[in-house]
Amino acid sequence: MSARKILWLVAEILALGLFLVFLFPFFLVLINSAKTAFEVTQYPLVMPEDWANIGRNISTIWTSTNIRYPASFVSSVIITTVSLVAISLLSAQAAWALVRTKTVTSSIVFFMFVAAMVIPFQIVMFPLLSWFRIIASITGIKLLRTYPGMILSYIGFGVSLSIFMYHGFIKSIPVELEEAATIDGCNRAEIFYKIIFPILTPIHATVLVLNGIWIWNDFLLPLLVLGKGNAIQTIPLAVSNFAGAFVKQWDLILTAILLAMIPVIICFLLAQKYIVKGMVAGSIK
């Protein structure tokens, strides 16, 4: 066997090992979702004796009046969907304007968005809450414990990376396409929505999945903006309600996590080819 084949075999073995390492937490969640609370704590690595426990745990979660998991699921869908649509649309428009406007101001604005990517959320979380309270006192518009406040927060924190990715992809689109559309009588809005926006499909998928995973699984920002016990709760907040001060219902916690993982996994599998294409294009252009 040649040295090249040996290296290729070693690389495949390492890749398989990494795959198993990353898959192991999902495996633990799956098998422990089919156990009772006692079995989870005593035999976490043993295969379940009765897989029907998953159904019973799901029924308990779905019908619990204290947790209100169905309402939390709907709230997560609303917040994630609206935030992703706004992030994608606004970031694409901003990136297109910054790429096609060759001025010092556009360059400064772009680098400000890039710089915002490295600011830790922990630095701005308390000023964000203070600003929400100030806005409410001045205008009467309530942003804390509401959908608009949650969605605006995600838009603000999500556009920087999205603009950066769209910016790199749009630079690869020939400007001659827009010039031809202008000659045909298209205005700026028609050029963007009819020509540029459809071309951005690969980067749309990348931006939507990356931001979607973050928004869907986020715990800290909903905890700060929505708080516990509010009528609006996301899935991570609902899952945390299973963990009391003295008792942690691990069987229900893991089943709730499994339910939350399924939509994300499905979306990722459907969009994976576009994700890779969009990330590569956005990184080298």
C-alpha cells in the first residue's frame, strides 16, 4: 500500500472517529429519552428496555399545564421565523448596497459591521435591557417580555455576520447583470428582488441555518428579554422549567431536548448542499 493510500486511510479513520464523537451526545439524548428518571440517573449508557417511554414522555410534556410546551414551541417558531426573514432580507439589501457603492463611507460602514461581530454579547446585554426600559418610558412602546423586543434583539445581533457573508457572495456577481437590467428599464428595487435576490439562494440557506440554530437554541437572551413565568416562552426556557431547585426530571428534560432538535436537524439536512456552497463562496470572494 502506497504512502498516499495510508494517509487517506488514516484521514478517513480520524473523520469517522470525529463523527462518532460528535454523534455521541445525540445518541445519549435519544436512548435516555426512552427511560424513566431513575433509569437515566442510574444507567445512562444502557439501552432502554421500553422504547415506548418516549411516547409517554412526549405525552407528559405536551399536556403539562405548568410547562406549556406547545405554546413555547409556537413562540419559538414565531420568533425564529420572523427573525430569520428580517435578518436575511435586511442583510442582503445592506450588503448589496455596500458592495455596489464604492465610497469611503460604505467601506467604513462595512468594517463597523465586521467589528461588531467580535463584541461579546455579555458586554451589551445589560445596556440592551436599559435601552428597552428607556424606550418604553419615552414612547410607551413595550419591548421587554414581548415578541417585538425579542425579534429586534435577534436582528441586531444577527445582521453583522449575515452582512459579512452576503458581502463576500455578492462581490462574485457580475455588475453587468445589473447594467443590462437597467437598460431594460428595471429600477433599483426590481434589480435587487428580480435578479440579485434569487442568485443569493446558496448564501440564503447558509445564513438561515446558522442563525436559525443559534436563535432556536438560545437561552440567555430570551431569559433576559422575556424572563421566566412570562406568557411568551421559548423552548429552551420551557425545558429549564423541568429543572427545579431540588429535583431534576432528566427523562422529561432529554425528551424535550429531542423534540427541539428534530426541526433543526430536518432543516439542516434539507439545506446542507446550499450551506457548504454558500460558506465557501462567502469565504473566498
